[in-house]
Amino acid sequence: MPTLSETDLKSLLSKLPASKRKIVHALRETIQSAAPNAEESILWGGLSYHQPEIGGRVKGAVCQIVIKRAHIRLDFIHGIWLKDPNGLLQGDLVSKRYIPIASIEDAERPAIKALIREAAKFDRSQFGC
């Protein structure tokens, strides 16, 4: 997975308390483990991951770490299409779903890793979208 420069990452995370930075780092490690070929970039004030062989940041989207007012969540643009046997996904937008991430333990949950793996394989063209 191509990574951001340390300077860009530090700049993005510098406004967060240390405890939230640790959660973001743990979530990055989970994503990198589950979707090692995903490209990482800064998008809309968070970290975005997509599979370039499927498409760009929307069509090939895997997930995004969203950082809002020191709250962290993991967004899945194509979340409505993902199997979620643990009922983790929240939201009611047309397609996007998210999971609030409140701790390092949340970021490392096997069920979250499974959703990331599934999202990394998702090709929306298979569903006529």
C-alpha cells in the first residue's frame, strides 16, 4: 500500500489529542492488513483508501477514516452492499454506512477487518451501479 508522507500524516493528525491519534494509527494498521493493495490518500479531512485496479476514489472505494471534532469513524461508501452479520454498520444514506470507532480495541475488531476485506473486493459494476 502506498503510504502518505509522514509530514502530511502528522499535519492531518496534529490537531487531535494523543489518544485519538493512537486510534487513527491502529485503524490504519487494520486497514493496511485487511486491504494491503489499497492506495491511501488524504480526502475531505480524513484518510481515504481505494483499490485503483477497480477504479478511483469512489468506484474503487474501500473505506475512509473520518475525523470530525475529535470523533473518529470508519466510513464505507458502498456500505449498503456489504454483509454485516454483526450489525456494526450505521447510517441511512443511499449507499454510505459507517462505524463509530471509540477505542483502539474498536479499531482492531475482527468484524471490522472482515468488512474492510469485503469492501476491498467490492466492484460496484457487478451491481449495475
